[in-house]
Amino acid sequence: MAKLGCRKSGPRPTLGGREALPGARTGVAARPSGWTARAVLLTAALVTTTAFAADTLDTNALKRLVHQDCGSCHGLSLKGGLGPDLRSETLEHYEAEVLTSVILDGIPDTAMPPWRPLISVEEAEWIARYLLEPEAP
Ligand code: HEC
């Protein structure tokens, strides 16, 4: 009898559980909007970062790129290796615009790769000017 009484009082937590269900549904409904909000925030952060990168160039990172990545083919001191000498005295007959397009699009049918997928136009322009500076590399 006492056990039955216990069972009778049992449904109350069940009802409480059922009452909790609409709350759980709200929770489920809230999740997608939470993810959407996060996705929007992430997109906004990425857009901001890209805009920032275009406005203020990280010249130290670009110098590292020139000496390490370009240098892996052109020689660490850019005096030439697989690729030709990139020192300013060798390149001085080039316009900065020509160098910029060589950097962005590479030289077809040679090992000189296009950098457009990796760097912005502004960064390529900066590298071209940097290579032409007499005191630079
Ligand atoms: C995978 C190797 C490789 C990498 C990495 C590389 N280059 Fe080159 N680059 C070459 C080769 C090879 C040539 C010569 C192509 C030819 O035969 O005309 C060349 C040519 C050039 C030229 C033309 C030089 C001239 O006198 O005509 C420039 C400028 C140049 N590279 C700049 C760069 C810059 C700046 C970077 C880094 C952002 C870079 N390269 C990275 C291989 C490379």
C-alpha cells in the first residue's frame, strides 16, 4: 500500500519532466540561432581581419616571406639559386608594376609560382618596391 502510494506520488516528477519538455524544446530551438550568431560573429571577425591586413601591411611578415619563401628558390640572400638574382641592382631595370605582376601571376612554364592565392595586391606591390630599394635585401 505504501508502495502504491509511492507510485501515485511518482507521476508528479514525470509531470514535472513533461513540463520541462517545452523548456527543452526552447533549448533546442535556441541552439541553431546560437550557432547562427556565432557564424555571423566569425564571419565579421574574418572580414575585419582581411580589411585590416589590406590597410596596414605587416611589413615584418612580408620581409620574412621574401627571405624565406622567395629565398627558398632565389637564394636566402636573394643572390640567385633555382630562381635568378633578386637584388635591387639586378632588378633596377624593371618597373615596380612589372615586378608586381610577376609576383602575383608567376612566370608560366617556369618554377616561378603565382603568389596571388597567398598575398594581396597591396602586399605584392610592397614586395616589388622592397626588392627595388637599394639598401633592402
Ligand atoms: C618555387 C621556386 C620559386 C619561388 C618560391 C619564387 N620564385 Fe621567383 N622565380 C623562380 C624562377 C625559376 C624564376 C625564373 C623564371 C624564368 O625562367 O624566367 C623566377 C623569377 C622571378 C622574377 C623575375 C626575375 C627576372 O630577373 O626576370 C621575380 C621578380 C621573382 N621571381 C620574384 C619572386 C618573389 C618576390 C618571390 C616570393 C614572393 C618568388 N619569386 C618566389 C622561382 C621561384
